Amino acid sequence: MKKIATLLAGGSALLAAQAATAQELTVGYFLEWPMPFLAAKADGAYAEALGMPVNWVSFETGTAMSAAMASGDVQISVSQGLPPFVVATSAGQALQVLDIAVSYSENDNCVVATELEIDKDSAEELNGKKVAVPIGTAAHYGFLRQMDHFGIDVSSLNIVDMAPTDGAAALAQGEVDFACGWGGGLSRMKEHGNVLLSGEEKEELGILVFDVTSAPADFVIENDDIVSTFLKVTAEANAAWNDGHPADMLEKIASESGMSVEATEASISTFTFPSVEAQLSERWLGGNVQSFMKGVADVFVESGSIDSALDSYDDAVNTAPLAAAQ
């Protein structure tokens, strides 16, 4: 990860020369990650609103998105994971968070073995237990925050560094008492245990799991109208989806995601798409996201994943285009 971060920092020097008024827009996104903006993509709403061609390029990782933005090949990335964003900005790449693309707090959590019969009201019984945690990830940060909330002495725990899929297998086999992770690994964990806190309960504590729309800072400065228009189209798609989950939108989202309608519905049902008003509040871009990024970065430093964290991540968030979109 350090090598990647170094490359990203060097690539960011190219941005000043490449930032100019855009004649066309290249946007990065993920396949098999169903979101409302894909319906707007299918309808050509972005190109129509912007009055220019929009090229869509799919990526497999948020780190690859950072590299593409550093080289100038991509101007905006939709649903970039926060950890890759933090890695890039910590290394010196001048990126900015523009909006909250999706919140999926229910898709990242810690699960306690069923037979222990431990829930949030008896969480103190976790002291001294063995836990599988993917070190240096947002799940690691969420684990630390939950343990702090419950007053668990982390030094008393036997912490094993495991990817979510491995942690799920260890939990199923009784090799660990609880495990933390996301996605398919988390789903399998839940077959053998229970979560301590729901996604909504974690959000109330400021423990967030979310992706962002991001862009190079120079591009945003040079093209603020383009950026705000892009965010407006996204916000309108989110609002349309939130207003009853229309079947025609679901079909378009599924097609653009490269997924079946059934799989799309199952996945998107665990996602939430905050309104613009909510995104601009203290709970999100009004301050909590900046503090959250600092916490994630500090976890990465402690784990050796990155060399250092910024003193503050306030400059890595730019709410002006989203406010203008509102």
C-alpha cells in the first residue's frame, strides 16, 4: 500500500497542468455495485444536463480510481471507498470529497458467536475474547470504535488479522469468539452469530461506512459548474429512488450494474442514499466525515499501511458544489 501511495503522490503533480475547462467528462464507477445514478446514466441524463459527452469507465478498486485521477484519465469517481481516498490524500494527492455516494453501515460490522449469547446489553463479557479483524481497514476502525463505546479493554483481546471471508470461516468453526468484516464475509458471519449494533445505531455513534464521489481539487476549482451539475443529477436520481424504489429504475440499475434484477434488489436494499440536506449536516460533510477520515488514517498509520496521516482532513472535503446543486 505504501508503494501505491507513493505513486499517487507523484501523479498528483500532473493535475495542475491537466486541469482545464472540460470539453468532455470521464467518470469512474464500479460494476456490480447498484446505485440510483446508474438509472440516470442509462437515460443519458448526465450528458444532457452537462451538454457534453460523458465517458464511463469501470474500475475494480478505489485505489485504481485514485491512480486514474492522478494521471488525469478520470475527472470524477463515483462511489470511491473512503479507505482508498484516505490513502491517496494522506500521501499528498489533492483529491476532494464532493458528496456521500452511498452509506452501507449494515454491510460492515462485528458479529459475536451465537452460543456466547452476548448482545449490546452484555457486551462487557467480550473482555478477554478472541476476535478476527481485517487490520488497517474501515472494519478495523469500526471495531475499535465499538469496543471503545462498550468499554472493552482492547489489550485484553486476542486480535487475529483475518480477511472477512477467513474471519467468517473461523467464526463458523469456533476458532474465534467474534469477527468483523463486510460483504459476503459478513453475510456468512451472520449465519453463526449476531451483530452488537445495527447500522443505524453505529451511525448515531459516528461510526460510518460509506463511499464518496471524489475528484481532483484542481479540476473542481476549474470546473465548479460542471461538478455541481453532475452532483445535481446524482441527487435527483437518489431522490427518485428513495421515493418508492420504482421498478423501472431497478431494471435500469440492474442492467447497468451487470447484475440480475433479483441480485440487484437484494444488494441495494442494504444501501442508503442520504439526501443533500442530510449530507450537508454535521452528521456527514458538516464535520463528522472529516473527523472520521482522520480516525481511519490514524488506524492505517498504526497498522503500518501508510507512513503518516494528515493533521486535518478538512481540506479534503469540498461542500460548495453540493450546496450549489441543492
